[in-house]
Amino acid sequence: MTKEITEKRLQKLNAVFDSYAMVAEGTDVYVCDIAYDYSRWSKKAVELYGLPGEYMHAAGDIWESYVHPDDRNVYRSSIDEIFANGCGIHDMQYRAKSLAGKYNMCTCKGVILKNDAGEPEYFVGMIRNHSLNESVDNVTGLRNKNGFFNDVSRYLDCGIPFRIVMYGAINYTRINDLFGYDFGTRILQHCIRYVQDHNQNIGDLYRLDGVRVALISRTATIEQLRENYRQYQEILKKPFLLDGRQVLLEINAGAVAVDRFDINADTIFSCLTRAYQESKYNKHGDFSFFENGNSKNGIFRLERINRIRNSVIQQCSNFEVFYQPIMTAENEELEGAEALIRWIDESGNIVPPDEFIPVLENDALFPELGEWILRQAMKECREILKTIPDFVLNVNLSYAQLQKLDFLDTVKSAMEEVGYPPENLCLEITERCRFLDMERLMAICRDLNRYGIKVALDDFGTGFSSLSILQSLHIDILKIDRQFVKDIVRDGRQERLVRSIGKVGEIFGSRICVEGVETEEMRDILRKYDVYTFQGYLYSKPIPHREFMKRFVEKHADAEQ
């Protein structure tokens, strides 16, 4: 019969547990009151393994059921020996099953504590799960990116709602350049100590990569986290002294709330990163929240991003390439087409790229999707060349693709395998490529040009670095973004802007393509300037390959006859 522990003994059990837990970095603590066979275990262990609770009777027998069947005999022998002798150390490795059903190698250490009379009173110990190893950042002492992903996955497995904020510094690179890496590290340590002292125990901090720090909270609301961040901003509005140097730190933050669990940690991280970058690049450091609203078919954004990521993993299933025609400005003949990705959900609904590309372009999976788009588009457009030999296929490149060291080899290999000629391909880059090493980007563009592939600069003028990029790289085509021509019929400034960009293109030897041409009136105005091609709804919205062939390629063939 189970002997119920007294309140006084329970208080003492908790005191012993708290003492060990304070120094148990990276391990799970357990303490057993031997007289009552009543134990307390770390909350993280309860969540990781799915134990009945933090407090348990006969915890040794319960824990043994989690030990791998092949390891139970040696586990039981070690426990029996230490209790039989009343002294010694339980120190062994075995496999234990997590809540997710996976056996992970653990190191378990335990000792018996005796009372003043020399009798065994407590069995205390720590369990280190080796799947969580290498989880502490040496610079800050925080759990690192491995620890972050392990904890996020654990909360998802346990169905625990949580919120995450990712913090960063907008001008940290500049500080490193001015004062050196060591000083930059001390700034990071200083700021983390401040956050630890003032976060009111609302969550756990993690050092991710570079200067990015994450906070996971299971108690604070997004509004509380937003207010917390606002206070940090207020403090940092004024320069502070560190090691005798005056420092002004500009910070940014993105957040995501998770209360649905049929997703994975990588999806959450991609959405969190999207919110972080929105704060850094588009909101001047204001707090940015990834809204997890549901779409028309009732699927929440996080879930949908998760399904789309899974589609990439499953050989890019459910994706389809649509095409938008690019027409010559002079006589409105088909010059080429831009390949644009779409995702088709389970109900057959078409999900446009602006619903998922801004998130996935920072995802490690995106280069795989980008390569699939390139190959699929070349396969589908190869037959067009039989009818229109000068047809040019435009395919967008992401920052993530350009970062890969084997990017050029991937493009060339795809072209050779598909049998698509390089002179009929144009790869579009955006202003975001400025974050790449410029020397590397110049080398990429030189190799593409040497191979015969054209390069276009998409969304020209939407950022601050377009002219700098144009001066550094050989760009064949400048694509004027829709926002610069949408009011051209009634706004003379936009007309003058197109004329000026045309002169810029002439200086750098680049042809001009105008996007967003929607009416004949817009077309007629644009024709007055040095514009080579048009793209927009006047000619067609993006359409599936079969429809594109019927409306434009077959029509062209009929006209030729």
C-alpha cells in the first residue's frame, strides 16, 4: 500500500530538488524520498518523455518502463545494487523513449543521501539526454539553436501553446566594423544580461546565429511581449557607455504565436524569421507579428506553410508553374514569359506565391524548390522554341539560391539535362541580392553572361541599392515595377520617371521591361519612351502552361501560316 508523504517531508523534498535544479544546466533532475517512495522530477523531463507528472509514487518503476527493453536488465541491476548497499553511485548510459516515441541515448547519474543517523533518506540524480547535447552557447551561456529547436519540438509534441520573439540589432555589423568583433561580443553579452534581469521570468532565452536571440514564453501574451520590446527600445534610444565607448544600438523584433500543433519546428522558424526580417527591413525596427489568420478554406497560415514545406520535401508535389506573357512594346508580339510558381491545396484552390514565397525564401528548402521551378519551366517551354525560336523564358532567383556555392553548377546541369539553350533563358534577381558578397555576385553574373544566359534586375527602383547594383553588374534587362506606372495616365511624374529609367538603361546597355501594364491607355503612353517589352494584365494574368500554349503559342503559329 502506498504511504502518503507528509506536508513537512514534501517541503523538504522540494528544498532538496530546488538546490540540485539550480546547478543542473542541461540536465533533468530527479529526487526521491526513499521512505515514502515519492519523487519529484524536472518539468522538462515530464514534457520530453511524457511522464505522468512532476510528482510520482514509485517513479523508479515508472521510469524503467521508458528504458529500452534491451537496456532494462542492466538498468535494474544498477538501481538494485545501490539500494542494497545504501551507498555508491548509479552512473550508466541507456536508451529512453521520448514522448515522440523515439529512443534517445541518456547518461544517468544518481547518489543516495543519508540523514544524520546514517540512514538512506534521498536518492537524487540527473539525466542528460544526448539528443540535446551541444545545446549551450559558449559566448552567452544561453541554450543555442540546437536547444531552441529541441524545445520548440518538445512543446509541439506535448501540445503546449507558446509564443516566440526573435530579437536582433539592425546596426550590429556596423558596430563590429567600427570597434572589432570582441567589443561586439561584449555588447551582445551586456544586452543579454539586461534582458535576463528584466524579462520578469516570462520565458527562456536562446542564442541563435550571429546576433539573433530568441525568447520562448508559455505565459506572456503577444501584447505583453510587444510592450516588453517597446521598453527595450525606449532604453536604447539613448547611447550607453561600454568599456569607455559610447554605443547606440538599434534593435528589431519579430514574433509568432503557436497554439496549433500539426506543424514542425522548421516551419515555425521560417515564419518567425519572416516576421524578424519584416521588422528589420520594412518597419524600421518596429515589433512585427506573424499573423496566423485562417484563409478562405479555414486553414491557418502556419498550417498551410507547413503543408507547402512538406510538398517541397515530397519532390515538389502540388506545385505548378504558371506563365505570364512578355510582349514586345513595338508590335505586341510574344517575346517570352515569366515563370511564376503556384501551390494547389487539397481542395484544388490555387495559392499565389505572395502567400508563401516571402516565408520560404529564407528557408533551407527553398533552393530545392527554386531548382524544381527552373527545371519544370524549361521542360514545359522547350517545345515553344520549335514555334518561336527567339522565345525567352524568365525565371526568378532567390537570395537563398544565389548563396549556394554550387548555384552555377546547378543551373548548367539543369539546362544540359533538359536540353534547353542558354540564349533562351533569362534569370531575374532582385535588389535583395545586395546582401550577398558583391564580388561573388559579380562573378555569378559574369559566368551567366559568358554561358549565354541573360540577367534581369526585377522590381527596379523599389529599394535603395538598384543603381549601385546596376553599376556593379552587367544587367541585360531592367524591369520597372508596377508601382511606378500604375498612375501614369494621370500622374506626369511617373511618365518622367519612366523616361529617366530608360536613359539609365541606355547608359548601362540594359533593355527596359515595364510590369503592370493593364490598359491600352497605359500602353500608348509607355510606347513613347525607350521601352522594349511589356508585361501585365492587358495581355494576360499568369496562366497554366496548357492555356498559355493555346492562347499565345498556337495563336502565333496560326498567324505565321
